[in-house]
Amino acid sequence: MLYGAASAGPVLWKRPGVTMGKPRAPRIGWGADPRTTLTVSWATSLPVHNPVVDFGVDDSFGRVLPAETRTVPGWDVNYHRVTVEGLEPGRRYRYCIRHDGAAGPTQTVRTAPAVAEPFTFAAFGDQGNTAGAAQIMQVLAGATPAFTFCLGDLCYADPSGGVLPAGRVDHRAWDRWLRLVSQASASRAALLPAVGNHEIEAGMGDWGYDGFLTRIALPGNGLAGLPTTWSGRWGNVALVAVDANDVSAEITRNNDVSGGAQELWLARTLAGLRADPLVDWIVVGFHHCAYCTNTLHGSDAGVRRWVPLFDRFGVDLVINGHNHCYERTQPLRAGLPVAEVRSGGTWGSASGTTYLCAGGGGGQTFPMSTAPMSTVTVEGGARIPERAPWSAHRYNDHSLLLIHVDPPGSGGTTTLTVRAVSATGAEFDRVTLLRRRGLALPAEQPAA
Ligand SMILES: [Fe+2]
Ligand SMILES: [Fe+2]
């Protein structure tokens, strides 16, 4: 089947601007170390000859790197990727995707810096190809983030999400979404997804991940055999992506995908990052919410098994999706608030972990419960009501996180400011976290 044929008939390929073999939707990803290694991924409607990336410090490029090409069962689109190694940290490069007879526009990308620097990154989950998704990506594009952390449920090509009887994958949803994110930012700054339940797709291998992993190049430095786990660093911030399908109590289709090894990997990874003198901030992302008062999915006791690790290693932010809303918790230890941080406030992050739901990326929204109640799904699937004194701020519409980091100044304090913005770019929540190198700050109260 031709790309788009099912929705627009067999003449779609003649539409102006759409050429069957034209390379499209270029996207940057991180390699194992984004200071020196990046990936470039893109798509063509059909097989092409000699897909390559021209790569270099200017428009003379200098390196021609051949692509690896993959396909998914039942779909003609070819997905190409190149890993570019041996780069210099913090340097701008130019690249161009091409094959025999066609080329994409030249793009600029930058490697991760060797030292801490001010920067902004974006985070969202649960997007799809809706009008809301387009608005969110417009806001994201205007923020020019250094990278984007996606919290799963990327395009909903398989609506079953690992719950309903296996359905049919609408591959067009993937290709539309890849173009959307490429245009907004991913052609210039890395797109870094954690896996959601909707990346479990019918006919895509035992675990349903084959379509996702064919289209998205992940860093590949996580738990051996489980590429949905990875970590990476930009300046003094470390990101860790975890596969919540492994442990979810609500959606059990992929439980034990790691064979029980993911938790040990997570503990080792967090220990290593917290011991790294160049890492101040640790941000962990996974799909299912540890703490959320939304009525659709609520909280998942399965992922709360990792909370002791987040406490032990002083994880600063845990970012989730799955619930299509925004929610911020108070700083927590052992699931209980250790302070009250109102919108606009500051917090000494070494004393408590802030959990964020960033599932407002564009998918259909669902109501929040009446505060302060949550429903937590426990092992066996029962949904148990619980009080939610941890709920700090909630927003039940499309939204995006823009997170700005300033490196340690002369006093040794670094700040991480979480801004939650609406689909029009209006800020509706903000909290600033503080950390001092090698020294836990006392908890600070909200700013006046
Ligand atoms: Fe979702
Ligand atoms: Fe989900």
C-alpha cells in the first residue's frame, strides 16, 4: 500500500510537495553519549537507493554515512537511521539526509555540552495527531528546547494500548506524528521517548515494541536486551527512561518484560549518576503515574515499587504521562509530602522528589477527581480509593512542560525551573528547585 493511500485514495502521491521517494521527517536522537554520538533517523515512502547522511561542521559536510534501513510488517514506508560517532561536545554540526535522486533540507544540530550550561528542555506525553497536539508542538517549537523528553503514548497507531483484544495498527498515525515532531523540533534537537502502553502494538513482535523501535532510535545504553530503557546527560542534568509496562498493575500485558532485571539496572544507574560529580539533577521518566488524581487511570501501585530508589538516590523529578492532564505533587519521601510548595515557590530538591504528570500532549482529556482523592490500581487490578495529600497543582487540558536549568553559580547553587504551559503557551504552574553541589539544601518555602 502507498503511504496515505487508505485515507486519500491512490492519487495522494501526486499531491504537490509529496514525492514518493523524498526523504522526510528527519529526527535527531542521542547515542550512548550525546556529547559525542547522535543518531539521525528519517523515512521514505518506498525503498530508495543509497540512503545516506552528509554530516560535518559546515555545508561542505565531509562525512557521508550510509543508513541502516528497516521496515515494519504490512507497511511500505522505509525507516532509515544513521549513528554518527566521534563528535565534539557542545559543537554545532550541519547535516543533510538524501538518497539517489532526492535530498532533504540541510539542518543544524548540536551535541551535548561537556560542561554545565543554561538550557531548556521540553517534556510531554500522550500526544497523537490531534488539533491539540499541533498546538502543543507549536508552543514547543517556539521554546527551541535542547531536547524533548516524551513520556510515551506517542501517536496511538494501535488504539488497544495493550488492554483491548489486539487490534489493527494504523501505520499512517506513526508517519503523521513523525512529521509533526520533526517539523516542531526533532529535526534539530533530540526526541527522546520513554515507552507507553500504546507503543505495545498488534503484530509487532512478542512484546509489541517492534514498530516503535523500528521508527525511533533510542540511546541503546540501558538494560541489555531492553532498549526501552536508557539514560543520558546534558550538562548537569541526567535523564533516565524506564519501561513502566514491565511493572504496571493496571496494564499487565508486558509485565516482566525485563525478566525482573530492570529494577536492579535502575538502582545501578541511579547510584552511578548520584555519584557523578558532574551530575546535579536526576530526572526519571516513565509512562504510568506513581501519583495522579485523574479519573481515567489514576495512580499505579506497580510503578511505586521504584519510589524507595527515587528516595534513596535523591531523584529530583519523576515525569510520567498516561493520564491526559497535568499534575504536580508536593515534594515526597516514602509517598508522603515533606513540604508544601505552592505555584511560584522554590524547593531544596535534595529533601524530596517532585512527581509530574505531563500527559497533556494532545490526547483526549478526562476529568480529575475531586481533590484530594486518588484511585490507585494494585496488583490483581483492583482500584482502591486513597487520599491524596500529595496533590499540589492540577490542570485538566492540553499542556507542555518547559524545564529550564541554570548551572551552579559562584555560590555553587544550581536551579531547575519547571514551567507548565497551556496549548496557547500561557504558564499556569511554576516551581523552582534548588540544589547545591555536594550539599543538601534545607527545604525552602514558597516565594512571596
Ligand atoms: Fe495516553
Ligand atoms: Fe497510556
